[in-house]
Amino acid sequence: MESITKLRKKKMANKGITLIALVITIIVLLILVGVSIATLTGQNGVVTKASTAQKDTEIESAKEQAKVDIAAWIADKLENGEKAN
């Protein structure tokens, strides 16, 4: 009879530990989600940095295209024997 009581107590103790472990795991996951969202969308987040990098790339691409166009224009002038000013 005593051994049955001990088994029941042990079984109840295991359920309690499992529930505590589940709650702690959920809390840790919520903290990680909060940190991840802040990292993605914050002022220095990944999304903001990607948007800034895209704008910088577009500006530099336009500058490079302008340089290529000017070089082509000068080459055409020189090819035609004109003075490239």
C-alpha cells in the first residue's frame, strides 16, 4: 500500500516538472521572438539597413552610368575628329 502511494507522488512530481519545463520553454521562446523582431525592424534593424543599402546602390549605379555615358560621348567626339571639351 505504501509503495502505491509513493508511485502516485512520484508520478505527480514528474507532471509538475514537465509543466514547469514547458512554461520556461515558452517564456524563453517569447523572449527570443521579441529580440528577433527588434533586430529585424528596429532603427538599426536588418530591414532598415537593407533599404538604405538599396538606395545607396541605386545612387552609385546612376553615377556609374553617367560616367560611362560621358566616356562614350567623349569617345564619339574624338572619333569624329572633334574637340572634346
